[in-house]
Amino acid sequence: MRFFGRALRKLLWQIWAEVSGKAPPLSFSLGIGVASLILVGLRYWPVVAIAAIGTTVFAEPVHPVLQNVAHGAGLTLGAVISAFLIERWRIRPSDLLDPKSVWRTLAAVVAGTFAGAVSATTVVMLVGGPGTFAAGVEDRAARVLDWA
């Protein structure tokens, strides 16, 4: 069972690294997006989208523009989903002493991160470079099978 968990983790890590060019799946910018949406309200999601997409396009000129736009849009989608779930479950900062609220907050962040990563990966794979992605997955799978 540990083998399958390790293989799934490596595959998700490869998907996120392919899209974002960064290693951590729970990115700092997603946290900033969630916090800003909670503070100002979900109706201001276009401002977060402009900030996320603009930041990725201007801060990472090494990557193709479409990949940066997909990454910024994925971060925005993840932040909106996480903030929506946190507001829907009515979790307040004072509730974070309750274990149930902590687990709900974690679930909201994981759901938002997963949705953002999957959407951004799908866009990048459909528009450009699925060959390099497939090669990366095969390489990662071969390394995981060697560890088992």
C-alpha cells in the first residue's frame, strides 16, 4: 500500500512541477490568494486572477507565456475553490482551535490545490508539450519502481 501511495505522490508531484516549474504543491501564492479572497470577498476574484496571471507572466519570463497564464489561472481557480469552501463551512480564525475546523481548512486547501493543478496541467497538455510530460511521467515511474 505504501508503494501505491508513493507512486501517486510522485505522479502528482510530476504533474505540478510540469505546470508550475516549482516543486511545492501547496504554493505560497495560493495561500495569499485564499487569504485575500477571504478578507475582501469572493466577488473580487478577477483582481486575484489579474494579480496571479500578471505575476506569473512578468516574474517568470523563461517559461512560455501560455504556460504562465495557465499556471496563474490554476492558482486563481484553486484560491477561489479553497476560499469558497472555507466560507461555505463558516470557518473563522477563532475556530481553528477545534480539530474539526482544522481538518476542514486542510481539506479546502487540498481541494483547491488539486483543482488548480489539474486545470493548469490540462491546459498545458492540450496546448503544448504533452510529449515532454509523458517522458517525465515515464522517467518518474521508472525511478519509483526502482525504489520498491
